[in-house]
Amino acid sequence: MTRVMFDSNALDGILKHQDSERIKASRLEVVRTDAQEDEVAQIRDVFKRNQLMSLFMLGQPVVAPEMPWDASRDLIIGATAARHADILVTDDKLLTAQLAKTAPDLRVLTYKKFRKEFLA
């Protein structure tokens, strides 16, 4: 089974297209880490924050690798995806570029490409 991790920004696409049920029904195993929940918890819009937090129920929790105490959430998410997932779905171009250098075996897709390939 293919393991996929959604960066926090990709959760917006899941909500926008109402894809959570399609993802649950797919042959994908979704994984998540606490860093993602921390990122979403910072959103001031309570309605949006609660919607995004509900999407974490899609995923199985995985442990992030040991990181420096001051590592950014993006770095933690990228390193966790590299260790525990086959695919990271993100619209973050900087993170995508960093992972191309540091985790070349991790497949990184935008939400649009993920949706076209796995939910079409």
C-alpha cells in the first residue's frame, strides 16, 4: 500500500474539493505527525482550524525523526515524510526544492497532481 503524507497546505485542497471520503476509500495509507497538528493549531480562524483538524483523523500517527530543537515545522514534516511515506503532497515550492536535494526517493506532488493521479 502506498503511504502518503499531506503537508498542512494540502489540507486546504482536501476541504475545497471535499475529497476526504475519496481518500478514505482509496488504496492509500495516510500518515501524519504532530508537527502538522501544531501548524494547523496556529490558524486563527476557528471554523477553518476545526475543519482542518478533523482531516487528521484520516491519518495514522508516525513519530518524527530526531531533529534539532529549533527545526522548522516544514523541516520536521519533510523529514518525517522521507522516513515514513512514499509520497508527500505539498504546494510549498521551497519545501519541494529542499526535498529534491535531501530526500530524492520521496515523491513530492502538488495537491492538483495528487488529485489527478489518485482521485480522478
